[in-house]
Amino acid sequence: MSKRHGYVISGAAILCAGAILCHGRVFERSGTVLDSTKALLMSGGTLAYESSVTINSGKGDLAVVGFNKSITQLVSELSHIFNTKNIIYSGGTMAFITARTEGFIMRLTVIKLGNNIQTLVFKIQQSEGDFRASAKPPKQHMIKDIPSFPGSEPTFYAADDKSNAGLAVSQTTSDPASVRSFFTSQLASSGWTPAMPGYSAQNGPSMLVFNKEHEICCVMVDPSETAGKNRITLLHKQRGIE
């Protein structure tokens, strides 16, 4: 899995994690995986969720941890905690950190929420072998019942089957407003309603959230690492299903 794939996967998931992933599950894991989560908790975080996931064809461990710290402060602390300088952060609302330790590859996505002191960390950790198995992107759109943006190119898919959650990433040359308008229209025609009334495709945030009975769908559009393209991140979750 390339840097682009590893960094792109996390945006929508972490932004939605607090509202969507309500019940934590603890799986048997190696001491290294436990230690990395423990390090986040010891630095002031609160565990929101953890699970086993599938990333394309490789397995991984997911942990979502919330902090009452600014993203700038947290990024600095995480770089020291995990002894890495492999950080992408330019002062915005998202940061990406990669660390390697004892045969594991760990990717952290740090997201600033609605104010300056609430931040979420979305951690995916894999063995070297599973990391390599996740290298190939999906050949087609993978989230059932959620439309794909016309002409978009799938680049990543992750799933947590136990919680019926799926995360799909694609790229497009279309502008963000056109992408948001498409999903707003298509989802509304299928019975979805906005979770943040008052926001439109033009004046809304980069992420849109929709509800439908026991389901929730998040759509995030932001610039891709590929010049001239934008990234579409879709997160679909059936709530209340254990």
C-alpha cells in the first residue's frame, strides 16, 4: 500500500468514528499492537473503538482514540511517542503519521474536530506481510447500496465485517462541489436525509453526513496527492448491529 493509499483511507472514518462506532471490541493482539494503543491512552487519549479490519486483501488492527488537545500539540507529541519524523502536516485540520516498529507498520491519521481542543486519532497497524498484501487497490467500487461517482477511480477499500462498516476511497478530476452535489442528490433520491441540515454542497464542510433508518453514510471530498485530482472518501455503517 502506497503512502497515498495509507494516508487517504483515514479521513472520513476518524471524523465519523465518535458518532458511528459506539461499542468497542478488544481482540487478541500482539504486545506491540497493545503497546501502541496503550501509548495513545497514556498520553491523554480515550479509546472510542478498536477492532480487526480488512484492508484490500490484508488484515490489520484499528483503534480510534479521542483527545482534548489541539491538533498541533498532539502531532508534536505523537512524533516523539512513536519516534518518527514521517509526518505530513501543514497546519490544517488533518495530519498523517507513519511509524515502523518490530515488524509492524502503523499509520495514524489525526483529525481536528469542530473546535480547537477536540481531536481524533485513527490508527491502523499491520504486519509487514499484511501491509504488502494490502498493496493492490480494488478493481471496482466496493460499498454496497452507495453509488460511485461517475468516472471515479477506486484506490482503496477497508471493511470491519463485525460492525458492518465499509470505507471506500476513489479519485476524480471533478471539483468538490460537483461531487458533493452528486451524492446529496443521489442519496436523497434513495431515502437518505442530511444529518447536518442547513449545509449545502456549495457552502458545507468537506464532509457530509447522511442518515437512513439504521444506516449512516459519510462523504468527504478533499485534494488528492495526485495533481489535478480530488479524493472521495465514503464511509458506510449500519448502526446498532453488533
